[in-house]
Amino acid sequence: MAIINRIAGFADDMTAWRRHLHQRPELGFDCHETAAFVVERLREFGITQIETGIAKTGVVAVIEGQGPGPTIGLRADMDALPIHETTGVPHASQTPGAMHACGHDGHTTMLLGAARYLTETRNFKGRVALIFQPSEEAGPGGGRIMVEEGIMERFGIEQVYALHTMPGDAEGLFSTTPGPIMAAVDTFHIDITGQGGHGAFPHHTRDPVVAAAGMVQAIQTIVSRNHHALQDLVVSVTQIHTGSAENIVPETAYVNGTIRTFAPEVQQMVHTRLEEIIAGQAAAYGVEAALRIETGYPATVNHADQTGFAAEVAGEVSGADMVQTDRQREMGAEDFAFMLNARPGAYLFLGQGEGPSLHHPGFDFNDAVAPVGASFFARLVERAQPLNG
């Protein structure tokens, strides 16, 4: 594994940064302390062009290379999750009900490590835009807001890259694929209104519980009967809320769920079928039902040329046998999609070895892979914008 020597030399500092961040998780757009920590480190490195307050707490910092050239963007997400941590490690979250269960503390650390090295060496032309983003875990997505607030144009970013840690993959294994790598995500809400009454006299009611059950059953047929079995689609009902006692037929019920797609035409088919199913089931059970669909993150689609280039760089860092370029696409979603819609680039996973999965209360980022990710980011810049190119 060809980790850059200088980055390996300050690996202990990176571990300290990451564990500091892990102890102080922040949610959504409220990454004030995290952003302040990032800015403090960047200034220590000697970076002077730092813009804060983008998408509320986002940060973009620019490192000038040696001579004119393009600008490459490197992105890390900063926010945590509303999960109570159970790792028991000394650096566990000090904020009840919040923890870095998705490795964003590690992502931020890897980009800080690359920033320190690139500022010291400046062995590249043009500029590097370091993008520290809030609210990846929650809509509308910090990536979307940062793009809408014009970071690509303001900083002249021409291509953009991101890494995500992946437990269960071998330590130091890079994996990616050209084209779609993560799904689009939509959320549906169904509010059902019937007529409540005594559980002993259901004939005097219009039962929203039975209607909700019928709707849930019918929704399952979207995947099984309206969609090609060899294509990727998930429609999951994840919440049903209704009722207050065993002898009361309630007045209302609520059904909620998620839609995961890759193709826009499949997404539209699901929306149409949901509308038809809810209207039909409401009529069948004599209740009223209102469907609301929130369109969330689009599919994360890697650009072929940039994905191939990133894989070459990953091979230089971890070795060619530690790079997988045909990773099976994920049904999870990622707001880096908005950045890839705005500029060509690539999204890669970096294996961190065995351990609890992402979004698990026992998850902890593996500090041993931070220098690997930082070396990848640094070499990406040096290879994309070489001094002798």
C-alpha cells in the first residue's frame, strides 16, 4: 500500500482530529462546532481563502497550486445521525441521542489530511476546492443547497470527487462503478380519514385501520407485478400509526414509506401507481385518503472518464488488486448526486474492514484507513493537475 509518507507521518494527528469530531456529533445543517474545528485546522495549515456559512454551516476552502490551471473539487460530509451510541469506546459521543454512525467524522478527517499535505507541497497546477458539507443525512441535503448557492460557479470547480467509508469491505479496498452507484430516494405519506366508533360496533364506522392494511398489501404489488423483475426497485412501507385502545375504531391512520429507483421512468411509474392504488383502496373501504410524495435525492451517477481516472489513482495508493471497478450499485441514497449532476466526477467507497454496519449504534470509523483516503485525495489532485502536464 503506497500511502504518502508525509501523510503517514501525521496519522496520529488525524486520529486525534477524528476522535475529537466523533465525541461532538452534530445533526443536519447545525454543524457549527464541526465547521469551526475544520476552519481552525485549515488556518493552521496556512490556507487563507476560506468561505463559511454556505448551506448554513458548510465550508469551502481553496488551495492555490503552482501556476494557472483548473480547479478540482473534493467533498467531505460533516453531519451525524440521531442514534444513541453503544460502542463503549473512550472517544464515544458526548451528545446523548447523536453519533457519527456513518463515518462522516472520518470523511472530514481524510479531507483535512489531504488539505494539510497539499498546502505543504503544492505539487500541482491550478486550485483545489475543499468542500465540507453539512446535512447529507437529511433532506433537502446540504449538497443540493451548496450547489444551488453556486459553489461550482463561484469557485470554478470543473470536476468533483468524494469518498465514503464501507465496513465489511477489506481494509483499504476502493470500490466504484461508472454510471449509477446509488439510488434516487422519494418518501410517501398517506393520511387516511374514516369514521371512528366503538370496536364492538364496527358497522357504524368506516375503519381506517382496515383501509391502511389494504393499501399496504396493494403497494407491495408495485414491485412484484408492475415492474420488471430484473431491474432494481424498492418500495417499502416503514411506518403505520393509528389507534389508541383495543375497543376504539380510530378516526385516522397514517402510512409512510420509501421509494428507491435508478431510472426516471420507473420513478414516475411508482408515483402513478401509488396515486391509483390509494384512490382505489380509499373508495373500496369508504374512507378518504391523501397521498403526498416528497421527491428526494436523485440517483448518484458516476461519470465514466472520471471514474476510470479515480480507479487508477486508487490503484496507486492501495494496489491494483485492491480496486474494484464493477461494484454493485446500492439502493441507499447520497446527496453527492447533486454535485455529480452539476459537474463530472466520481464517488468511491473505501473499505475499513469488519465491524458493525453503517447507521448501527455500534459503528466506529477505522482510523487506520484515514491516511489511505487522504493519500487518495492528494494523489488525485497531483495526477489530475500535474506541474509538468
